[in-house]
Amino acid sequence: MTKKDFEALARAFASVKPTPNTSNPAESLWEQAVEAVADVCQESNPRFNRSRFFAACEGHKRGDGWKKLVQRVLDTSEEDKDESR
């Protein structure tokens, strides 16, 4: 898998992240799914950055590096929309 694949997966997880709620079983399942996919990604590519992936799945923006990552993800999403038209 490539960085582009990892970014697409993170976008998908970010788009379906449940609202935080301590009694919400969907949140626990979502976290388990993110962990399982991260395991597969790391097996696929030893350069895979778990912390960056988790942050992108959460929709977090940390410093300029994270802003650039999120912007790249959003830009890719817009390009995909344009190509499908």
C-alpha cells in the first residue's frame, strides 16, 4: 500500500467517526476498526506512520505538518469529485 492509500483510508474513517460518547458502542467499534486497518497498513509498508494515521482518522490538525496533511487529503477528495464529473 502507498501513502495515497493510507490517506484515502484515513479520509474514510474521519468521515464516519461517531460522536464522542462514553456509552456509544459505535465509538468503540470504530476505534477497533481503525486499529485493525492500521495493523494491516503497517504490515504492508514498514514506513507506515501509525500516529499520523490515527490523527488523520480523528480529523486532528497538529501544527503545519498536520494542516498540510489534512489539506492534501481534502485536495485529493476534491480532485476525485472533479474526475467523477
